[in-house]
Amino acid sequence: MLTENQFEVLYLLNKEANLSQRDIAKKSGISLGLVNKVLKELRLLDMVDSDNRLTSIGAEKLSEYKVDNAIILAAGMS
């Protein structure tokens, strides 16, 4: 199970390649220090390589959170 911060970092790295830690911090709203910590955790889990690129393990883990279907319920005045 990914933490919210781990998910956010993986999502951004999947969306855009070659993001620096500073870029990730700006786009996610996570502090630079916490981004550094999260990237270290993700490297230990082999989800991110040393160049902050998503690995196949990271992509697979992220795909577990993919939404395949969405149901929209509309409520209004009857």
C-alpha cells in the first residue's frame, strides 16, 4: 500500500519524465525535504531509479490505483 505522498510522487514521475526534486515539490505541494525522503523510500522499494525515473515495479504499483470505470450520480430537484 502506497502512502499519499508516495502515490503523488509516483503519479508525477509517471506523468512527466525528468522531474527534479524541486519540480516534484512545486507540482505536488509537498516540501522539498519530504520529497527527498519519499524518493529514498521509493528507491528502496525499487519503484524509482537513481535518476528519479519510474521503474517497471513503480509503474505496476501505480497501475493498481487506476480507475477503470466511473459512475456519475446526478442528484437534483425532482
